[in-house]
Amino acid sequence: QKEVEQDPGPLSVPEGAIVSLNCTYSNSAFQYFMWYRQYSRKGPELLMYTYSSGNKEDGRFTAQVDKSSKYISLFIRDSQPSDSATYLCATGNAGNMLTFGGGTRLMVKP
Amino acid sequence: DAGITQSPRYKITETGRQVTLMCHQTWSHSYMFWYRQDLGHGLRLIYYSAAADITDKGEVPDGYVVSRSKTENFPLTLESATRSQTSVYFCASSGDRNSPLHFGNGTRLTVT
């Protein structure tokens, strides 16, 4: 079993939809939770950074961490075609020592 | 421009050849990392460095060599390339253990 599991998709939604992306992880000691966005032929870019549990909101994006169920979520409101990318969740014991999920490919259709 | 740059962007080499991938960052970050990204495996850590002259193995270090004589550079060498090392390689940097990773745009390596 992988330490961080993520549905690879692809997930296809119409423009304006609310998108829910999810990951599960196995190590209960992990305290740092990240979401990275990766466009085709580009490097991952940090989208959301959370320490410990709870919610974090940034514009149209909300990250949630449920440590009791080892579940990480990213919600995108009013999705746009420019949100089409692969979304990587990552978690670890330090902000820079992360285990990554395999990524979920999201396609937002106009 | 400030940031993290990788070179070359694309590289084709033959089995058994030595190849070096370059990574340069302008933030003076202490930490630097090399990952490979493959379908079905996601991002896997090859090597990392906490400071100049300090390196450590990650999850998949076999067949790779790194060095870090200067803070800003972290080259990755494949001593004798194999087809299984065909992948996209990403370099990343981080200011400290609590800071997130910042990635370069990758080197797409094909070993024939």
C-alpha cells in the first residue's frame, strides 16, 4: 500500500462546477499537508500549505485535513478552464520532506 | 531572473552513457532535492541536500550520484544510464525544513 493514495482521474467537469479532489494517507505522524498544481510540461507549483489539521481558504480554493480519518481534500469553487491541470497532494513530517500522491488530472470544459 | 532553473529541458542518451542534469537556484535556499516523476509512481525522491557538501539518499537513489559544492547548484549524474531511468526529473529547493518545495520545470530524459 502506498503511503499517499490519490485517484488518478481524469476528472472532467463543466466550467463553474465545484470540484472535490481527495487523498488518503497512512502515516498518522504526518503534520504537513500540501496541494501542488502541475500544468503539462511544467513543474509542480504550490497551491495550498496546511500545518496540522483544519481548513485553509485562499480565493476559490479550500484545503481540508481530517487527521482522524487521514483524509486530505481540496475544493475548487467556480472552476475555470485554466484550472485544468494535475493536482498533487503531499504530506510529511516536515514542510520539505514530503510523500506525494500520484496526482489527479482535472479537466474543466468551457 | 530569480528562481530555480534546470538544464537541459530535453535529453536523449544511450544506454551506458554518463549524463549530468543541472539545477541552479538563486534564492540561496539551504535545501535542494532531486525527484523523478513516472506514470503510476508519482514523484519519488532520489537525493536531497540540506547544505553545501551535505547530501543524503531518498527513496530511489540507485544509479544516481549527486554533489553540492556550492549552495546554488545541485547536479544529478547518471553514471551509466539505463532504460529504466527514462523519466522526467525535477529539481526543487526549500529554505528550511518548515518551508515548502519550489520546483523547476523539469528535464525530460530518454535513454535509448
